[in-house]
Amino acid sequence: MSATATATAPRTTDPGHRADRHPQDRSPSPRQEEGGVALHRVVRSEWTKLRSLRSTWATLGLAALVALGLAAAIGSNLSSGEPDGGFGADPTAAVLAGTGLAALVLGVLGALQVSGEYATGTITASLTAVPARWPVLSAKAVVLVAVVAPLALALSAGSLWIGSLVVDGGLPFSWGAVLGSTGYLTAVALLGLGTAALLRSSAAAITVLVALVFVLPPLLPLLPWGFVETATKYFPSAAGESLSATVAGTAALSDAAAAGTLAAWALVPLLVGGVLLQRRDA
């Protein structure tokens, strides 16, 4: 009996043996800790949230219906008795202008990604699962771009295709205009996401989005100050129109200035929203 006890004693008293460590001493490895909040895992979670909502697909369908329907309507007007159909000297940009209303729909989709969670209270669970917080907003942006950008490209190319069928004599296909329209739609969607991250309210975010994209640009030039009219050129809609222009002299901004303007409208609210997300309570 004593021999058996002596033989087994080292296994039960050796402090270096894994089986004798206290359970609290077994902390997870750095790889395990990082894996719990890895960005790709958060992206997968946000993708599951977005695709599982019926409103997501309804919103995307509405954006497609609005963009393609307006392209057909504008193209028909371009074929009317008026020389330019009432839409200016650039028929390609005129047809793509129909995607502007679809931008509002996509912007609302981006806003609801954040404000919807605040409304239902699920944002608390999201931030609890990801204490660092910034990966949550980053993942939402990645998922939104992955969904919106391909759709925006299809809608922009489809709008020109429909326009070429409706307009007398057809329309020349311009990849530059298509990519410009795609960038505009994607930027407005991100603007909606960033605005919601700042305001945390669906109604407030959508109101600000509508004002920035549709209400203020046509109203500000009516004011008697020259600098206001200049500033209007740097609103998202003016930048999008500049990137979609195919006739020299019709764009308010150069391609580089327009692209930089859209990037600023898309990214600055997201960055500020990310900072506030770190500092504010859920």
C-alpha cells in the first residue's frame, strides 16, 4: 500500500502538472481571446442580422423599382418633343438621375442598420459581445457596402440600358458614368449608417439624410450669399451628378473633387460615430 502511495504521490502533488492547476488559472490563450472578437466573426454576425430581416429585401427591391422605373420615365421624356426632354444637355446623366431617389432608399437601409438596434434594445447585446465596440460599426459598414455596391452597379448599368431602349437613337454606354453613379449610391448608404451612429434615432437620422441629399441642395442657392452657392457644389447629390456627367462643361466638380467629396460624406460621419460609440453608453 505504501509503495502505491509513493508511486502516485508525484502526480497528485506536482504543482507543475496540468491536472493539479486550479480551474481559474487556466486563462484562454491570446489566440482564443482574439478569436472571440475577430472582425470576420463580427462581419458574419452583422450579415446574418441584415439578411434575416424581410425589410432588407423589401428595401433593396424598392430601390431597384424606383431606379429602373425612373430611368424609363426620364428616357421617355427625353424622347418627347422638347430637344432635351427638359433634363439638360446630357441625356446619359439625365437617365442616371433616376438613381438619385434610389439613393434615399439605400440611405434609409444604412440608417436602420444602427437605429433599428437602438430602437429594439439589441444594441446592448451587440456591444456586450464585442466590448471593443468599433468592430461593430466597422462590420456594419463592410456588410452594407458588400450588399449595396453590387446592387448599385447593376441599377446604374440597368438604368442606362433601359434608357438606351427608350430614348430615340439610343444612348452611349459610359462605364465612367456607371461607376460614378455606383459610388454615389454607396456613399449615401454609408452616410445613412454614419448619421444613425451619430444620432441613434431612425427618425432623426432619416430626416438629416433627406435634408442633406435632397432638400438643402436646391434651396441653398436661393439665398443671397455667393459662398452658399459654392458650398452647394460639395453636397452629395452635386458630387454624384458630377461623376455621372458625360458632356464637357456640365459637371460642377472635377472627378477627383467629386470622388473626394463623396468619400468625405461617407467616412467622416462613420468615424465620428465610431468615436461616440466608444464614449457613450449603449
